[in-house]
Amino acid sequence: MHRPLRLALATATAAALTGGLLSAVAVTATAADATVVPQADFNGDGRGDVAFSASGAHVAGKKSAGQFVVLYGTATGVSSAKRHTISQNTTGTPGGAETGDMFGAESAYADFNGDGYDDVAVGSPGEDVGNDKDGGSVTILWGSKSGITGKGAAVADPAASAHDYWGKNLAAGDFDGDGRADLAVGSDNATVYVLKGGISSTGKPGGKYTVEPPILSTEAMGPLNLTTGDINGDHRTDLVVDGYETATEYGWNRNYYLPGSATGLTASAAQPLKPGVITAIGDIDADGYGDIVSGAYWNTKTEDGTAVPDSANGGKVWVTYGAAAGPGSVTGITQNTGNVPGAAEGNDFFGYELDLGDINADGFLDLAIGVAGENIGSAVNTGTVTVLYGTAAGLNTASGAQSFSQNTAGVPGANESNDYFGTDLKLDDVTGDGRADLVVSSEENAGNGALVYLPSNGTKITTSGSRTVSPSTSGVSTTGTPYFGANFAD
């Protein structure tokens, strides 16, 4: 079973079901709006910026100290020509690069200090804090007219002795609807900490509280993923927690919806959801309610032959449509659904990664799906990406779908075994034309990693104007396995 970088933080139970990278999806700093596509703008120029991890990177000889990379949107898209690459050795960044810190492994953006520029919270889950091995740390890097330059503040762990890997999960949103961005932080414990908005220049939040989803297994090292969005349309951000439960012998994947309220997130009102380790939230059908898309990319059975509930051979994507009461109707999509590209085969990892954005500016959100384990010809685990377009009736699986691999005409690179094209992906309007473009990462060259930029031509994703962004052109050393682009900030 493929075990990328971030699964080093998961247990054997998690590894039995999953094989991919875990990420989070954040929202903007203002009160939640299900109809708005969130995207980072760190320098305030009106174009989306893309930030991501290289948490396995060596820094000053320190293995897996980690780096964090920001690519700024331009009229021609993103490239390494306009970027910032930051480590804990960067002037103004708290701490210092140390072996195993994994700086940048997780990140979430919002305007945390209310100055009009998006900031980014960056986790270093492997950071040793004093004598606390792998205690973890969270740093806020501030946005500015110049973008994310490395100036930042450490956010104190409010309960360091209660857990390790502080900052393993991060998600931003306005959970109480007061117009200020809050930050949800996970660790190896079931408790999720919420740091209230108005975070100061010294990293002090406006307050804090905790929530704990039902049945979440501490044996699975806390949440697998935190995802935010406005699902019930009340203009407060809700939280989806992906995790594992302890009520069954195998500890199956179990996800929960925690609604926002005037006092913040309310675990007492939690509702169970369909499975999936990767989740995205956005208003696909433009009805004013955020829809939950979850990637359950494992097979119908575990390696010992035990049947996995709510699964499909090769993976399944569940779409739970939002409503005033919260999660509503549910539909499942596989590679055997309608005219979805490909065919469902074992270990395709259909739903390995997910993101939503409006590619054609028709008001309906479209979905990009990573199929990172897809085999093509003799190339094993080379990977593909599927794009499904949104309509008033939901995702269109009957026609119009697109599929891209590195052998698609115009896509840079070539299909090679273990590229895992679709390791992560991002739909953001990086050109400022009002239409979302696609950025895809892979584990190219034995874990070095690379990004492929595929722009929107106004009606669909195209290969015209595509390009590769590599670690070597972005100030990231390829000594060891940097996993460049393994996890995008959301």
C-alpha cells in the first residue's frame, strides 16, 4: 500500500483503509457565504495565490525540516518566477529549522488580523518544543502588499501536555459569524481547539474553546482532516471532521458535521456523514447551501478480505447536498457512474484529492478529483485527474467530464510509474479573469514532487498555456524527498 509523507502520522488502522495525503479546505476571513469560492490573496492584487508544502525538504542540512512555498497569481497564471519560499530559518519566521519539524505539512489561510490581506497558518507537527518531542507548533505568516514574506508569529499551544503533533490539522472559518476569522487546530488527540478571530501580531487569539466530535478515535491520532464551509446557509462557517471511530472492531472511517452558531462550533448538534478522508465544501448547485464532497478512495475490502461499509472498488466520491437543516440528500459517484472517465479498478484511489471552483463562471461549482493510483498501460500508479462540471441539478456525470494524465496532449511530463499525478490539486482563479484554473501536484521523481498548471479557457480546463513548477526552480532542495506540492493550503 502506498504510504506518502503525511501518513507517517496515521495508525495502522488508518493505513488499512487509506493511501493518500490528508488536507483541509479553508474559507475567507469574512462571515461564511456558501455561494463564494474561497481563494487566498496574500498580496491583495485580486488574483488567487497558491501556497503549498515541501515539508520533507532539507534545510541547512536538517532532514525534513520543511519549507513552505507561495506562488503568486499573475495574468499568465502561476510559476516559480513570482514566489516566496519560506523555512523556519527565514528572517522573521519564529523558531529554527530542525530535523523532522515538517514545517508546512499543514496550512490554512484567512485574514486572521483583519488588515485586508490573507494570512496563512502553517503547522510544524514534528516540532520538538522544549523537552516535548513532536509537540508540534503553529505559525501565522502575515500577508502584505508584498505577499507572504516570512514575517510571522507563533501561536501558543493551549494544552501542550495533553497531546502531540499540535498543528497536524488546520482549518479556518468564521464559526460564530462575527466577521473575524477563527482557526481550528487538531493534534493526535480527539479534541479540536478553536482559536477565535482577531489574532494579534504576537499570535494571541481573541479567545479559545474546544470541541470534540462523537466517537472520534484517539488511536487514529486525532482527526484525519478538518474542512470548513457554510452548509446550512446561515452565514456562519461549519466544520466537517474526518476521522475514525472506536465502536467497531476495525474502527471504520466516520465523519461528522459540526454546525457553527452565535457562540461558535457546537459538537452537541453533530450529525454523521458518509465516509471519506478528503473533503471539500462548496455550493455546486447554486442553491445557497454548501455541499459536502468526500473522497472514500479505498476498495470494497481490506487486505484481509473484510468488507468496508459504503465503499466501491477503486474508490468512491460521496456528494452530500446542503440544506437549511444541514446535510441533506446524498449521491455517490465512481468511475463506473455515467460517463465519468476511466473504469473502477482496485487501488485507483478515485477521490484521493478533491477541490471545488467555478471553471466556466456559470455560477455552479465544478469538481476536480484526483485519481492518483490509476494505472495507464505499463505505468503503475501514474495517476489522473477528473473534472466534473456543476449544474442546477448537481454534478453532471452524463457529459462534459474531462480527464488529464501526463500523457494527455499538451500536459507537461509523461506517465511514469509511481508519479501519483493528482496527489493534491487546487481550483483557483490565479489569472484574475473570474474563472478557476487547475493546479495539480504529483510525487514526481521518487518523492521530489512537482506541480502542473492547467488554465481555464473560459469554458473548460485546457492544456494551452500549461507549465510545470519544480522544486529546483523554486528554491527547494531535492536532497532526500521534499514532497514538493504534497499539500495545498486551503
